[in-house]
Amino acid sequence: MYRIRGGDGLEYGPVDADKIAQWIRERRLERASLVFKEGETEWRPLGGHPEFSALLQAVETPPPLMPPPPGREGRPLEGGVAEARAAVEIPAILLAVYGGLSLLADFLKLLSANVGAQWNTLFLQSGYSTEGMPPEVAKFMQGLMNLPKGVNYADSLLSIAIAVLVLWGAIEMKRLGSRSLAIVGSILALIPCIGGCCCCIGIPLGIWALTLLTRPSIARHYR
């Protein structure tokens, strides 16, 4: 028979070896728990009683890891960092190129605002004419060609801000950085003609990037 000294300082028992074994399996007793065995003269840690050593060892040893499925031995886990980086590399680079070209076009557009709406007029008139249009449509297009300089500035600055976010998001996407910025950049790329060039090319790039960024096996590797 055995007596147990609990963590609260109280003594419990006497109990038999089966009860001690049950408490060990329930993790109510551990190797350092003090136990007094009838016939002995002093309290000893539970680990000092050979009759419980095997049970303590079994309880303290963690279960073995599940073996990999047949044919997967030595192969990396699916959805690892390397796989995620490889999956986003090409769309991220294309998105960065699109953002960079848009940013360059927007800077040129901002410089053109110094001469008012003349650049817009020449650009539109170079391949576009209002001849043959209904009077209302022609009047609207003429007004669009002669926007005030302030409107041109505001439009250019807004386009520059969007292009910067697209470029920044593409960089974050490629380096598995901020997923939030990568998503923002991908969404903004869906806005057609943000840079006055490569019109609508950002739409498939943005959709491609968003599809990858929302995939769980890839999203978990971002901050």
C-alpha cells in the first residue's frame, strides 16, 4: 500500500498499486510526486519506485509521428515556402512590370499637365475625331479634350498613387511579404487604363494574382 503527498501538502491514501497506476495514466501523479510505501522509512519520489518506472516512461514519451504515405518519403510537404514562392513569382513580376510602366506613363501625363489640356487634345485628335457623332456626344468629347489644368493634375496624381500601390503590392507578393498590400495592389490593377498604356492588361493580371493570394496553401506563408 502507498500514501501520496499531494501538491497541496495533504496526504492521500493508503491506496494500492493499481490506483497509483491509474493516477499516473490520468497525469495526476508525476515522477517527482512524493510517495511513502508501507514497510519503508522515508518518502521518496514516485520515479524512485521501480514498479512504476515503465508506466512513467510510457506516459512521458510522446507518441511517434505518423509515417508519410507510401511514395512520399523524403518529399517536401505540399504548400511549402518554395512552392508558394515559385507559384507567385511570374504573376508578381508581370504585375510589377505593369505597375512600373503605368507609373512612367502617369509621370509623363503629369508633366503634360503643364501645358493644360493641349496634350490631351493632341493625343485624342491624333487618332480620334468627333466628326459624324451626334451633336451631344461631340460636345461632350470636345469638353473632355479641353479639361482644365487642375483636373489634369488631380487625375495624374491619382493615377500615380494607384500605380505606386500596384508596384508595391507586386513586390510584396513576390517576396511573400505583406499579403494585405499584395491584395490591394492586385485589386487596383483591375482598374483599366490607370497609366494610359497597356489598357485592360491589368485585369487578367489582377485576377491571376488574387486567385493565388487567396489560395490557403500560399496565403499561409505571407505576413
